[in-house]
Amino acid sequence: MSCKKVERFAPSPTGPLHLGHAFSALTAARHADRFLLRMEDIDTARCRPEWEAAILDDLRWLGLTWQQPVLRQSERLHLYRDAVGRLTEAGLTYRCTCTRADIKAALSAPQEGAPMHGPDGLIYPGTCRNAEHVATDAAIRLNMAAAIAAIGDVSRIGFTELDFEPGRHALDAEALLRNVGDIVLARRDIGTSYHIAVVIDDAAQGVTHVTRGRDLFAATPLHRLLQVLLDLPEPLYRHHRLIRDENGKRLAKRDDARALATLRAEGWSREDVLHAIGFQAG
Ligand code: GLU
Ligand code: ZN
């Protein structure tokens, strides 16, 4: 058995890198014996080759090197489709034709109570769960209750967190139903989802340590559940702090957040970037 740490940085080439991305990439690379890069470019309507080129350029400028080849999710859609197909064969999915407006309307029904938010926004109210849609242009959702029943005692599953709330976090059936619910595994437009692609690719790349922002901590129980259902290995997790501006607002969410490329053009050095994100060199 090898105890080499395999880490990855997995940007979506939908825009420029910001200081928060720099922190994520540098944190992963610092801990890694083998550092990998993955382009999360499943959303073909939003991803652009120019952004990918700009991301590679910024990462090189930060002094990072990574093992080739760079994995591109857009070349692996068939693998994600197969994985969703296996879950469907196991009876753990259903087709859903709801629009966002349908979901909002269903959730505003009096008996529903306060709508809950999960990793992808509003928790799906389950409208299509027993609808037997034949439509081919439907989304495919995980039937969370069926998935939990298939596993049995989900509290035997958990993940080990190394940074944010360090320790072992056991899965909890109630929390999965309430905070994740019947999540979309295959979007209607692209036939896959972040959640399916990330678990398939972390396994395919042999990632031992998943380093990413705390904003994704809430998605990790779902990722562990999918890993168990798809018979994939369990990585360790490191959800790092988010880089905020002087007013405490998350940089990634700020429309005017200056891109690394802009800072570079303004004359920032690599050391200036490290200082701005509180990253101790070495
Ligand atoms: N592609 C995701 C992002 O840009 C990263 C997902 C992950 O690291 O698991 O935020
Ligand atoms: Zn539906």
C-alpha cells in the first residue's frame, strides 16, 4: 500500500481565477506528494477554452506544477452516464420534469412548511417521485429514501475531516433526507451533475485527500453516500477557510472581485498574492 498523498485542484473554466482559487490550489499542492489538475467543464454552455488557458497560465505564475495529463470532465460524460445508469438499475433514481418554477410552487403549498436549502439550492419536494415519466429530456434524481434503505445503517458511513470541524463525521439518515433530499444526478441539459462527476473522478484519479472550500462541506455526506453506492474508495477531506474581502464578503461571490490576472496586470507579485491570502510560504 502506498501512503503518498494525491491531491487535486478542480476549477470550472467558467471565468478567471480569484484569490480564493489561488488559496485552494496552493493548499492542495502544499500537502500533495502528487498534485493533479482537473477541469470541471461539464457545463459546456458556460465553459470556454480561453478560461481554461487563462487558468493554466495563472497556476503556472503561482509557481505550481502538476502531473499530466489534465483531466477534462467534458471527455468523460459517458462514464458519468454509466454511473447514473447503475443507480437507476438498482432502483435508486427517478425522472423529473419539474422546472424551477414548479418546484417553487410546490414548496409554497401550505403543508410544506419552510423550504429547506441544500447543496444545490431548494430541497426538492418529491413531486415526480412516483410519476413514472417516460420523457427522455428529464432530469434524473436520486431517490434518497431508497438509497438510504439500500444501504441500511448509514451511520456506519462517514468521512474524516482534517480542517473544518476536524474528526469523523457519521452520516445521518434524517439529515440526508432533510438537508440533501432527492438531488439531481443528471441534469436535463448536460446529462450529468457536479456530484456524480466529482465522485467518479476523485476515484479515477486516485485522489486520497480532497482539498476544497468550506462551502462544499455540506455536499460531502452526499458524496460519501454516492461513493458507497458506486463502490468507490473513501478519500480524506480538507475543507479550507474561504477567502473574504475586508468587509467579510466571500470573494468568489463578489461581482467586482478582482481576478488574479487583473492583480498581475496591476503589478502584484506572487509574494503579494501569498500575503493577501495569508498563505505562509514553505
Ligand atoms: N469545480 C468546483 C469549483 O470550482 C470544485 C469542486 C471540488 O473541489 O470538489 O468550486
Ligand atoms: Zn419533478
